[in-house]
Amino acid sequence: MEGFVSVASMGTMWEQVRAPLIVPFMKIMVTMCLAMSIMLFVERVYMGLVIVVVKLMRYKLEKRYKWETIKEDLELGNSVFPMVLVQIPMYNEKEVYQLSIGAACGLSWPSDRVIIQVLDDSTDPVIKDLVELECKRWAGKGINIKYEIRDNRNGYKAGALKQGMKHSYVKQCEFVAIFDADFQPDPDFLWRTIPFLAHNPELALVQARWKFVNSDECLMTRMQEMSLDYHFTVEQEAGSATHAFFGFNGTAGVWRISALNEAGGWKDRTTVEDMDLAVRVSLKGWKFVYVGDLKVKNELPSTFKAYRYQQHRWSCGPANLFKKMIIEIMRNKKVTLWKKFYVIYSFFFVRKIVAHLVTFIFYCVVLPATVFVPEVQVPKWGAVYIPSIVSLLNAVGTPRSFHLLVFWILFENVMSLHRTKGTFIGLFEAGSRVNEWVVTKKLGEAMKLKPGSKPIKKPRVQIGESLYTLEIIVGLYLFLCGCYDFTNGKNHYYIYLFLQSIAFFIAGFGYIGVFTPNS
């Protein structure tokens, strides 16, 4: 009897607060989410139209920019070739250090006009010895390779790159190519990139595309490939084609050292030092070019834990950088008003903030909550049409995975939880994680597998060793919303809600990605 009374009293309280408080609040939230959905929709359609125009016009970089092969002069010899520095920052990269160093040393460029610089921040003495031994091995083959270490890890990757630029031999270099430890450029990489910089003095950066060698390793890597292929096929291409702006990806790119120095060099004020540098160089009036048909092999994170850390850094860092640079961008007088608007609104606000917030807050919190408040209606165009079109546009980048679109949507919604959390931490600089830098763990062996072969998956020792509480809580919330909609609702959202809750549960219990010990 007491239980019945308490339930009845709770029901009465709910009815008393719903009309004056809950309903108006929910209407405001729905309106805000619909506005953000429209922003994202317009942005995606705009970039899609740019790509269509580029394809129809058969846009060729070699025609838009002066590009011709650099040839040896009989009188001047190799001195006609620009001096190039190749930097490889690494940290305890036991699985991939040989691959990256070997690929860099295999670059086809006059040997007396290139310096390979291995910036080793490893804290494991065994790995440091292995990396140093590998450098000595290549030096014994006549390669001009420098093994550089620091006595601290201040600034992480940005600190290592900044320190690397201080060595005296760097002064003779005109350009610097940067490759993360899991990247393997083809031998002709410098031949295809340096001419853009050598013959076009207004260019500061040549960015290549990434090619994922382990995209077929598991369903999670397939989902990552879809997201990143869209980034390269559409976002990078659109920014380059319109001379608007696109960010440096931190690797597989070549910088003009004078432009880098003019902008103040590397800074470690956020965890996206690459984006920070690109924005500052762009504000100096320099231009960038993206070479989409030049691909550099690399490895996707294949464990869920590694991917979560990476996504936190990739969402927290841009939001924090946006907060720190928005005034500087608005006050800049060297670039056009259009470019400032593009960087602030399109690049930062819509893609780095709105995209994360609307995906989680709207589709994983507000929309499910409307099943409890029938007075609040979400128009079909906002609940179905816009997200469907945005998802279809995303699939353009990876047509081979079009059949996995539903899985991609569910997975992206799961990851939006961490991206939204990271965005808020970056914007408000809340907690210690704002400057958290966890190096994305590479498995290495995935690169060595023969095409078509499947990697060995190691089973977990304990079922509950990788429980992710946030995912489980959101999964329970969505499941309860689905149950209520199934029994009492009229929206028929329960099909989506049940599927999305299952996706959160799968991630919450760690049944995603490659299973490895202590992952």
C-alpha cells in the first residue's frame, strides 16, 4: 500500500512539473538541436557541391599550380634540389619503429640533400636502444640520419618537433616532411610534393592523404575508415579547392620551414599542435594544397581503448584551440573576411563543436526523452530526413562500405558521447584531461599481414576487465526510453532506440575492436 502511494505521489509530482518546467525546457532543447542540425546539414551539402564541381571540372592540381619535376643541373649538380628535413617523432614505438624508419630512409631523393631526423621520446630504455641501433644501421648504409633524444617530454609531440628544429644542421634545410611513427611513405613521396613548394612561393604546406593498411581488421576499423575517408575526400578537398582553409593532419605533410618559423613554430598549448600551427600559418596569408591522390600507409587504432583516447584528444583539442584563438582570428588583418568566417564558423564551430554536440545531445538524449513528453514533437525532417541525408553524404567517401552505413551511424553515435565530453572539457578547460596526451597504441603486426588474411584475435582473460560505465549508463537510458515508447508511445522511435542501446551496450562491455591483453 505504501509503495502504491509513493508511486502515485511520484506520478502526481511529474504531472505538476511537466507542464510548467519540463515541456518548455524540452521545446527549447529541440529547437536548439534542430538549429544545429540545419547548420551541419548546410555545411555538408555545401562541401558536397564543391566536390561535385571539382569532379565535373576535372580539377587538376598540376594545372592550378606550377608543377614540374626538379632535374639535376650538369653544372650545379644536386645543389638544385632543395634540402629536405624528414622528422619522425616517436614514443615507445616498439611495434612500428623499423617500418617508419625504413620507409623514411627509403625515400627517393638525392642522399646529400635530405636529413632523416628520428625524435625519440621513448621512456623504455630497451626500446630506446633498439631505435638507436636501427638508426646506426641505416647510417652505416650511407643514410644521413640523426638520432635525437631529450631529457624530458615537455610539450609531448609538439615539444619534440620544436626541439628538433633547433639543431644547427636544420638551418640548411628549406622544407620539412613529418611522418608519425606508424606512417610509411612511398619512395616517390618527396618527388611528388616538393615541386609544389619549390615552384609556388605562396604555398606553405602540401598535405597527402592517409591509406589505412588495417581497415579490414575488424568492424571498428571499417567504421573509422568511413569517417576518415569522408574527412579526406570531402573536407580536405573542399578546403583546398576553394583556398578557404584545411588543417594539417599532423603527419604525411611537407612544410616550408620559413612559413613555419614566421608563424612562431610549434606550440604545445593544446593537444592538437598540428591544427594550431596550420591556423597560425594560414593567418599569415600562406596557402595550403591537398594532394588527394598521394596516399601514405598508416595504421588505424584497432582496440577500443586506444580509439577512445584518440577521439578524446581529437575533440578536446580543437574545442580548446577554438577558445584560445577566436579573438586572434577575428582581429587578423592579413586574410579576407571570408576566410576568417570560414575558419571560425565552418571549420571550428560547425565541424569541431556542433557536429559532436548535435549527434549526442539530439539523437542520444533529447530525441529519446521526447517519448516521455508527448506534448513535444520533433518534425520528421529533423528526426529522419536531415540525419539520413548527412549519413548518405558521409558514405560517399567509402563506397565499398555503403552496406555498413547503419552500423556506422550507431557506432558514430556511441563515439559522440566521448566527443561531446571532450568538447566540453576543451571549451571550459575543465579538469586535468584538457591537456591529456595518450599516444595511440599501434599493434604493428596488422601492417605485416598478407592481403586477405585475418589477424589473430586473442580472447579476453576476464569478461569484466574492460567495462565502460558511461556507455552502459547511456545504453540503459536508451533501452528504458525504447521500452516506454514501445508500450505507451506513438512515435515508433523504439526500433532506433533499441538498436542504439545495443550499440552502447556492446561498447560498454568492451565487445568491439581487436581483443588484446591489457587493452
